Amino acid sequence: MHIYIHIPFCQSKCPYCAFGSSSDEFNLTKSYFDALEFEIKNAKFSQISTVFIGGGTPSAVNAKFYTKIFDILKPYLKKRAEITTEANPNSANLTWLKAMRTLGVNRVSFGAQSFDDKKLKLLGRIHSANTTKIAIKNAKKAGFKNINVDIMYSTKFDTKKLLKFEVDNLANLGISHISAYSLILENNTPFSGKSNYEKDSPALAKFLFKELEKAGFKQYEIANFGRPCKHNLAYWSGEKYMGFGAYAVGFNGKKRAYSPKSIEEYIKNPLLKSYENLTMNDIKTEKIFLGLRSKIGFSAKLLNENELKNAKILTSHKKLIYKNSKFYNPNFLLTDEITLFILEN
Ligand SMILES: C[S@@+](CC[C@H](N)C(=O)[O-])C[C@H]1O[C@@H](n2cnc3c(N)ncnc32)[C@H](O)[C@@H]1O
Ligand code: SF4
């Protein structure tokens, strides 16, 4: 089974970010972790294959807060479980990284966003490119061998030259994985509607993907390159997962479970969930969409007669690849269009 744990604290709130986190409720850290411990203690686990501690900013809180959580999870962790934590370059210092490694965390994911300080400033980040380089060195010192770095593109500053600069920096870090996210102008964030901050260019995205591949990071999902993250592969394959903490989401194969979207509400009632029932059709569409966004592909068995006909038209135009009863997408950037075409009746 797969586990997600949400840490809803950030040292400062980035103006583009709509993830559930707060920068002025650190006074609730202790109560939050008590609630988390209570929720996790109440859960029934089988063998755990992956754990993902995400945020927010897991490195914004002292590593000692994670001890009790790992005490509860340890008996259920598979021998080779992938245990990831997200971290921000400015707060993940050597002490924190060593402590997390000692607890059993074996993968760290840094939100670098860029190696250009001007772009970092545009994104409202509070670290510099140099801070990221130091954090990655420290992660290696702490014993991490599986290191991811997140970057963002499609900002107004992005050009081929800048993206090449990003890739050159990434290639020199000795890391195993890169996530490259296209900037989304999320509603209810300071970036909402600021279309001049964004440069949505499929040609630049293609260029970035090619450069990342040239640097040895093989693309296996629209935003992911390198040694695949088992936790994310599980999401994209439609596997079940449990979500713990405020803002967390879980999935049992039929329903999605949502935790309260407020730190205070969650602390008051850590077991409270609201549910979204997914129809068979929702699950099918998701399987097709997520399969097409990644190397996972999807089974031809999912399709009805008409959809199969549509998929075969795409195959004859080389927009889809058919192999061993599965369809695969050779161009992840066309996922939306391909999904719509297949499901068109
Ligand atoms: C939830 S954040 C957590 C990581 C960590 N707090 C950090 O920012 O360094 C995970 C990643 O989502 C990406 N992200 C967040 N908001 C985004 C947006 N509006 N558009 C594109 N990517 C976004 C960023 O690259 C970020 O590193
Ligand atoms: S991008 Fe990361 S650091 Fe910035 S607000 Fe979102 S979760 Fe926090």
C-alpha cells in the first residue's frame, strides 16, 4: 500500500502556489503532529511500499516531530520501501537531512524551481540558486542517493537559453530525478490572471524535454524525468493510497477521501473525511488520461467498440502506439487532445 502525509506549513507562501499550506500557523505545529499521530494510529495498514511526505514544506518543521510517526509506520514498511520527503532548499539543512535519513527516509525532493536568481525572484522564492546547490551537497553528505529536484518553466523569463542554463545546472548536480512543472496561474493566488507572467510555449516545453533527455534524464511522465518515483507511478496506475493530515487526499479504488482543508479543523477532528464517489466512467477516464500522460499507457480492454475505433485511427496516424494489448502515447504534450479524441462517441 501507499501512504501520503501532508505537512501544511511553509516559511513563506509563494505567490503562484495553491497547495494547502500556511506560513503563520507554526504555533500549531505540536498540536498538528499530535493529530497526525492520532490519525495514523487509527488507520489499518498492510505492507507499505511507498511513503511520501509532502507539503507545504516538510523541512519547515524540526525532524524530531517525525519520530513518532515513523515509530507507528515502521512495523509495516516493506524492506525496500521508497520513503520520500519534500524539502525546501533554505530549510533543509544538514542536521535536518541527517535526522530524516536516520528515520528511514531514502528519497528527498527539493523545490529548486530555477537556477536563475532573477526567475527565483519572479516566483517569489526566498532561496538562491546557490542555496539549492548547498542543500543537494548536504543531502548527499547525509546519505541520500535518490534525489529529485523540481523546476518550473513557462514563466515569462523562459527562453531556450535560460532553459538550457537550467538543464546544465541540473546535469551537474549528480541527482537521480527531475520534475519540471509548467507554471499554472492558479485561481485565488496572487498570480491568478497575471497572464504576462506566463509564457505558454509548446515549442519551449519540447526543447526542455529534449535537453533533459540529452542530459540523461529519461522522460516517463509529462513532468517527470530520470529514475521513476514509485509513489507517483502508483498514483498514475490507479493504485489505492491513504492520505494523512490536513488537505490530504486518499483513494480506495472507488472513492476519494478528503481531509479537512484547514489546519485548525483537522486538529479538532483528525479522523473527519468527506468522500467523493467515483463512477466506473470516472475511473476509466482517469486511467486513460493518466496512462497517456506517462509511459504506463492503458489497456485496450477499457475501451468500447467506438472508442477502440478512435484509438485505432490515432494509431494509424502514429499518434498512439499499440503494443501487447495496450495503448501508449508517444507525445505527452498531446494528452488532452488524444484523450478527447478517443472518448468522442
Ligand atoms: C507542493 S510543492 C512542495 C515543495 C516545496 N514546498 C517547494 O516549493 O520547494 C511541489 C512543487 O509543485 C510545484 N508547483 C507548485 N505550484 C505550482 C504552480 N502554480 N504551477 C506549477 N508548478 C507548481 C513546484 O515546483 C513545487 O516544487
Ligand atoms: S511552492 Fe512550496 S514553499 Fe511555496 S507555498 Fe507552495 S508548498 Fe510552500
